[in-house]
Amino acid sequence: MARPLMLLALAVALVGCAPVDDPATTAAAPTTSTACTKEQLQLITPGKLTIGTDKPAYEPWFKDDDPSNGQGFESAVAFAVAGELGFDRSEVQWNTVKFDAAFAPGEKQFDFDVNQVSITPDRATAVDFSKGYYTVKQAVVTVESGKFAGAKSLAELKDAKIGVQVGTTSLDAVQNVIKPADDPNVYNEQIDAVNALKNNQVDALVVDLPTAFYVTAAQVENSRIVGQFSSTGGTPEEFGLVMEKGSALKPCVDKAVDALKSKGELARIEQQWLGSAAGAPELR
């Protein structure tokens, strides 16, 4: 389930002029801060944090199609953000929200939505996004019996014939990170690249990690993720928590995401649910 690949950029410039100060009347400017205590948050349901996501909720983003169990990458992230906002598990409720509906214009029946939604300028005209909670990595997919199925490093893929879709960050990653000896086979559509792997026309397929999970689960039988790796250069694709446009909750959600990043909690959750345990070890 690949998503459009662009990172949201918000720029705000404040320019002003002030009159000459009068010593008798000048006072220190008042300071403002965002009130992020649970009691002060503007919520859909008072006292409850309402989180939206789609159904079915796929692994490894969720587990057992049950977002409320705290298992899977995005369920774990959602509960971690909830904890930073002051909510315990009993104070979190989940609403089913279709993927496209999450970032469509209009009123929302969630405080925030978590569903592998990439931050893009187009979507940001209709909704607010949190700061990114996950930077999408690239992944290498082969058939289980393939020559490169056991590769443990990027260097071992130098001689692989790689299939990849044109105009994607995956193609950039193949050319600039893997740097195979032979030019990759480039396809106009992702399904063409997938079919090339099925038909043994390529040794490996490079796609973003979320797509790799889908390819191995639903598109190519007896396939596996060899591993994942970080792209270099360009604008990274990031997933953001989705909120209604103009949501008063956004500064507090951003603060929660920043706190989880600084404590290393997001990295820990990623490693637990999207790393080797999910069949996607890191390739270096």
C-alpha cells in the first residue's frame, strides 16, 4: 500500500514594526504556552482520547486486527502518544475510519488518526499532520528460493538484477545506495515490477517497506523481505498522525511525538515491530 511520496513543509514568517517604547508604559510582553494537560485538551469525547484507523488493521502495523491491544507498530505508537498526553489505556477509544476519509476535508470523528498516512502538501490543505513519527525506509524483496534471498548486506546485492518502479524514491535508493553492477529494470507501474519478480525476470524488487509487507503478504507467493535500508538524499517520506484542520490538539501531539523521539521510544517501537521480528532486518 504505497503512499504518495512527499514531505510536508510549513513556513511561517512574522514581520512587524513597533512604536518607540515609552518607559512609563512599556511592559514585558506576555508569554504564551500550549496547555497540554489532559484536562485542558479539546477532545471529541471529554476525558477520552479517540483514535481512528482503518479496518482491517494489517500487520505489522497492528496485530490480530485489533488496534486496541497495543500490539503492532502503529498501535504501540498511538498508545505511547496517548501516554505522553496523560491518558492510560482505559481512557483511549478507537473509531473505524477508512484510509481516504482520514485526510478528506471536513469534520472528523477522531482526535487523531493513525494509518500509515504519508505527509504531503496536498493532503495538508485538508487536514493537519503531526510531526513525522516514522520515516519510511526501502526494502528488498525476493522469492524465498532466490539467489539473493539470504543476503545480509547491501554489498551482497551488487550483482543482483533489480526491478523497481520509475519515478520513485525506491529507484533513487537503488541507484544511489545499492549501486548494482547492472542497471536496474525500471517499470512504469509497480504491478509490472511485481510481475517481473513473479516471473523470475529480476532477482529482487526494491519498494518502500510498507509496500514490501503488502507484496509478501498478498501479491507474490513464497516471497520474503530480505531486509530494509535507509535512503540517502532527496525528501524523505514520513507518516504523520492526522487531525482535523485547525485542530487545537496539534501542538500537544507534536510535543508528544518530539518527546518520544528524544527518549528513543519511537526507535525502540520501530525496532520491535518493523525490524527483524517482522522479517525485515537492517541491511548495511
